[in-house]
Amino acid sequence: MELEVPILQTYVDGLDRVLGGGIPKGSTVLVAGTPGTMKTSLILWMMHENARAHGTKSLYVSLEQDMDSLKAGAARMGMGNLHESSVYILDMGQLRRGLHRAEGTKDWFTIIIEIVKEAVNSSGYQVLAIDSLEALYALSDLKTHRREMFHFLGSLKELGLTTFLIAETPFGSTRLAQWGEDFLADGILNLRQVEVGETEVQLRLRCVKMRWMNHDHNALALHHDGEKFFVSHVISKKK
Ligand SMILES: Nc1ncnc2c1ncn2[C@@H]1O[C@H](COP(=O)(O)OP(=O)(O)OP(=O)(O)O)[C@@H](O)[C@H]1O
Ligand SMILES: [Mg+2]
């Protein structure tokens, strides 16, 4: 670590060192990846472990998968006690139930900001995830995408949380984000599946950027052994 910035540890074995210590608190980090690259599981893991180690409270806004499905997946990955007092999962069902007042009159960007602001003030969340940006775009009727994205990220930033924005990258795409989120974010973690030889596929994680940190730019293999996440050099299978 070069600067004395407060750090959020990832609790992925080997990853904090690669990031130059971890993720600076208050950063907005884009987690971009193709389908099924453990974007959701990885962020829930960071939230789960920070709750366990430091009592950190997190809010996970899931615009696609419902809470039960997320919890079931998390339980299979060593997060059996994903309790709502530490990691609160807000899914579309809940959002819609609390929203008849707002829907139709406001756009979803404003709705999300208002809900998160309210939750932060009443419950003191320190970490936020929005899963996914594509789902948010699908709900919103944006006219000036890039400008609205700029305002949205600015409003999130003002809340002072460490924020993970999950972005779905289509297979084969070289673009990490659609509307300049990659330039606006403080950090980018990119996840993708890479074919190794004729039959094997390896999940790779790369820190594309992390402002204020002297991080490694190389790709690493990301694994989950049933209990925890860890990274390794790409050519070796085990740590
Ligand atoms: N121990 C494991 N090692 C490797 N992969 C695993 C392991 N356990 C589950 N998976 C895989 O992880 C993927 C699901 O993870 P997750 O839902 O977090 O991914 P995601 O990137 O959020 O997916 P989506 O694009 O659907 O949102 C599945 O494809 C599942 O097979
Ligand atoms: Mg997901």
C-alpha cells in the first residue's frame, strides 16, 4: 500500500496483495464480466467476509435474481449465514412493493438513489452493490445515457459508500461498459472465461484499474474450493 487510504479487504486469498492492499473505501468499482463468471458470488463473498471480520453492513440491490435464489447460491459457496442484519439483499419484488408511489413518475436511477440514501441513513450501510447496470438500463427510459450515468455515479459517490456496479459483458465483446462507466469508475475488475487447451476453461480475474493503488495488471485465475475464494497464477491450477 502506498497511501494511507482506508481499505476494504476482499478476503479472496491472494487478491488483496495483487490489488496493492485491497479496495480503497469509498471507491466505485465496476465488476464487469461475461455470464456465469461468479460476479454475484464474488461481491457477496466480500460483503459476507467483511461482516464476519468487522461487522460491516452491506446492501445488495439485485435487479434480476431474487433474494431466495441469491441466498441459495451463496449457501453453496460457503456463505450459509448470509443474514440480513449484515448483508441486506433488496430484490425487485421488494423494490416494487415499496414503490407504487414512485414508479411511473420517476426514473429508476432516481428511485435507486433515493432508496439507497434512505437505507444508508437508517441502517448505516458501508458497502453497496447494484446487480446489474444492464438490468437498470432495461428498466429505465434513458435519453442521454452518458450524462445520466455521470449524474447517477456522482450521486452514489456522494453517499460515501464503497460501491460495486456489476456489468454484464456479452461473450466476445471487448467493451467493458456501455456508457462510459469504465472511465467514470475508480476501479475495474474484469472477469472472463478463457479456454485453456481444447477442453479446459479457466475463470480469470484482472484488475484493469484501481485508482490510488499500485496494483498488478496481470490476469489471475479465480477459484472457489467449496469454502472460500482464492486466486492463483494462470498457468497453475492450484494455489
Ligand atoms: N466452486 C466453484 N468453482 C467454479 N465455479 C463455480 C463454483 N460454484 C459455482 N460455480 C459457478 O459459478 C456460476 C454462478 O456464479 P454467479 O451467479 O455468481 O455468476 P454471475 O457472473 O453472477 O452469473 P450471471 O451472469 O448469471 O449473473 C455458475 O456458473 C456456477 O456453475
Ligand atoms: Mg449474477
